[in-house]
Amino acid sequence: MRGWSIPLGRWVGVEMRVHIFFPLLALVCFGISAGDGWQRGLALFLILVAAVAVRETARLLVAAWLGLRLRAVLLLPIGGLFAYANPESQEISNQGGGQFAIALAGPLANIATALMLAACILGASADVPLFSLPLITSAHLLRSLVWMQLFLGVLHFLPAYPLDFGRLLRGGFAHKHGFAPAGRASAGLGQVIALAIMLGGMLLHSPWLILAGFFIMIGAQIEDQGVFFQSVVDTVRMREVMLTDFATLSASDTLADALVRCVHSLQEDFPVVRGPQLVGIVSRQRIVDALRSDGNGYIQSVMSRAFQVAKPEDTLGTTIRRLTAGHGLALIPVTESGRVVGIVSVQNLMSSMSLLSEQRRMEREDARQDSGD
């Protein structure tokens, strides 16, 4: 989610991000309303933002009601993409009543809002041309306010992943064929439908259909990448990517002695042991800062006792969730019978994954050659 997105901070413990094309859509609104003034273009963009806000607020409320733990939300003009903080929340959102509740919350909220706005507008003045064409235009913002909500709600009944109805189709397909194949098939179908919507928008001269198709395609690509990444990290074990050549520090080491060890190591973070047992973690920078501020002392006085450990048979996906949700953890020791047998850090993870991918590719080529012989 971090690629091509802008952070908006944490709201109620959930990281909120907006895709970079979302704010740039304001320029498109300015272009559409060129004859009506930039102020109306800005108002049209804010009407779209309001429709997305209604949709995502309803989905977040349903997620909270279901007890789902969210890690992040990526906002697109067609709605938000959820990243869950634990596998249990992911599972609830992909099956049973939870799946239908999450899928229906957004469209129903937009459609209900559109109907209430239409009732209020017509109740205040029956002369408002709600059904005149074009339905969404900067020339008539009240009409656009109603139809933008309705357009976003109805859009999600299309069977295009990652739209809501597309998610339901993926869930049904996943029960029969597995999550990863279902994700790939749904993302592919979503891209085909997105292309069809864009072509339809060109034929009908509708910029909103073109934009909807464009952002459905972006959302499908993001979800496809997420499915591929998930399928990889759930098959890789820690013993395959952990560093086995690493340095440890003792809790009784002085900071000055530890600094000497740091000079001769490429590690940024070190497991701290007492005998064979892991007792803490300390960073190179923490050692330097402690020496500067308080002078020499012992590692046990500056090490962090808040850490998590992994087992060699744990999946990479489990460890990544610990790294991203573990209060700024930069290193996770891999232990066996209480003894540190490896480490995994953000610093080395990408390098290890790249090398593992190359190793697996060579093994597949060797296996094909052996079968050919």
C-alpha cells in the first residue's frame, strides 16, 4: 500500500493513506468545469471526496462492529482498500456473514445518502432538475451531489474486483479453488471489466466512466500484487531467509566494548543474551546515544526488553506482521529451545528474499533439465 500513496496519519489506530492519483483528480475536475470556474471544479472534487467518505465511514463502522482489526486503509476515488492487522480479521472479512456485511455496507450507505439528499432537495424546491443531463456536472452541484453518491454505490455492484460485488465473487471462487487462484482470477476479471468501462466511457463521452475504469484497473493491480505477495510470504519459512552469521552482545558487556563490536559488524541491531538465553535487543544507535549522554555503562541498562521472537518453521508472513505491528521493531530473533539460531531484520529481508527467489529459479531450471534428460 505504501507505493504511490500519501500518508494521512493514524486515525483510531489505523494508518490512513491516499493514492497519489486521488488528489490529482482535482485537476481533472478543474478541466471538466473549465467554463464554470475553478471554484466549481473544486466543489465537484469535494463532492467526490464526500461520497468516498460516506462509503468508507460505513465500512469502518461495520468492521468495528464485526471486531475486525485494521492495519491500514488506502483511499482511491472508487473507495478504500483494507489491510488487516491479523489473519483472523482477514478470514472473517473473506467468508460468511462478515464478507456480505463489509461488501454491502459501502454501496447501501451511498445509495441511502443519495435518496435522502434527493428527498431533501426536492422537498425544499421541486424545481431542481435532478434528472437532467449530464447527471454529474459542475454547472449544477446539487444534482451532482445526489448522482455522485448514487454512481459510487451502483458502481460497486459490478462483478469487477476490487469492487464489492467482485469481492463476493472472489470469496465464492476461493472456497472451491483456494485464495491465491481466486485472487488472481478476480483481479484479471476486474482489469477486463475496467477496460470495458473505459471504452464505454470513450464511446459515451463520459469522463466519469473513464475515470471509474481507470481506478478499478489500479485497484485490481494493487490487489493482484497483494495476493502474489501473500502467496509468497505464506510459503517461505524463516529458516530459508534468516541470517545465521550474526553477532550477539552480552547483557554484561560495557557500552564501550559493545561499540567496538559494532565497528566490526554490519548489523544495526543486536540480540542481547545472558548465557544461551535471549534477554533483549539493542540498536547501534542506542549504544552511541547512551555513551554520549551518560558515559560508559552496561548493555543491560539500555537494551529493550520488549521484543518478539520467531521459530525457524514460522512463515515469513507471520514474521512480517510482527515487524509491522510490533511497536517499531526492526529485528526479530529466531530462536530454537530458547537459543538464538538466526535473526531477521528489515535491513536484510529484501536482500534475502531476492537471493531466495534466484535460488528457487535455479532449482526449477535444474529440475526441468533433469526431467528432460
